[in-house]
Amino acid sequence: MTIQEYMDNIGKLEESLKREVPQVLVTKVAQDLKVMITQRVIETGKNSNGSKFSGYSTTPTYINTTDNSPKRLESKGKTGRTVFAKTGKPHKSTYFGGGYNEFRDRIGRSTEKDFFLTGEMWRMFGVKRVEDNGEAITVTLGGTTPASQDKIDGNSKREGMSILEPTKDEVRVIERNFQKWLDNLAEGMLT
């Protein structure tokens, strides 16, 4: 390869990087990070520091198991009755003396915190926005619908930290994979 051909290839590499890096960040890097975060949180129940998330609430509560549950349960009050004693009207929710933790147990869901009930939050977790200011590209992961983002925000607030924060190892894997992609691109253009 002549010096001129090498210089031409460097120019092509620069153009290729400008064109392809944003797409790779969105499709490969962001999706890989999304998968790693989702798997860690759902499968291990651990936050970005490696600690378990707090447990589900055990404070007694009423939950509408008709609208807010993947498994329908009979609506019952605190005393076990299905109708109100004074009015005879049916209960619209079910009392759980052991709180949300008991509700999850009764519908067959894990009581280890995984933030998964209907799956909507995780299904709609993905690339929210991509910003390119000419010097840096920022990809933001989050809820891609208002309902999903509300669930993420509420769960993060209850935990006192973002439930989507990546671990240091997850960031290292993403950086290593991105560097491999860049190296392969450069090697293919400069050899």
C-alpha cells in the first residue's frame, strides 16, 4: 500500500466512523447494556453496587387484583368478606395483611425483588434518546413509554437509586466490545 493509499484509507475510516459510530452505539452497545442490566436485575435482584434490592413491602395493603394483577384473585376485605357489611356492595380490591410481598406470593411471583409483575416496564425499557453534539454522543436508556418510565422512576425512588444503573463490570464489557468494533473497523480499512 502506498502512502497516498494509506492516507486515503484514513480519510475513509474517518468518514466511516462519523457515519457508523452513532448507529453502532444505538444498536449494539445500548442494546447489549440493556440486556445486561435487565438480566442482572431480574435474575439476581442486585443493584449496580452488587447488593440485593430492598424487599417488597410487608405493610398491609389493598390491591385491585382485577386490573393490576396478572392472576385474578377474588376481591375480599380485611375480614375475608367479598361485600361490604353496611352497603352490600362488592369489594373491588383484596386485602393483603403481608403487603405487596404477600400479594406476589399469592399470585405465584417471586418475593425476591425483580421489579417484574406484568413485564411492561422491562418490555418498554430501551433506547430513549440519542444526542450528538458534534463532540460526544450520548445514548439514554429508560422507559420508551410514559407508563414504563413512571414505573422505572417510582421503583428507583423507592430504592433511593436508579434501578437501571449499570455495574462497573457491565460498563467495562461495553467499552471492551466497542473498542473491538473500532479496532476491527480500522484494521479492515487500513490493511
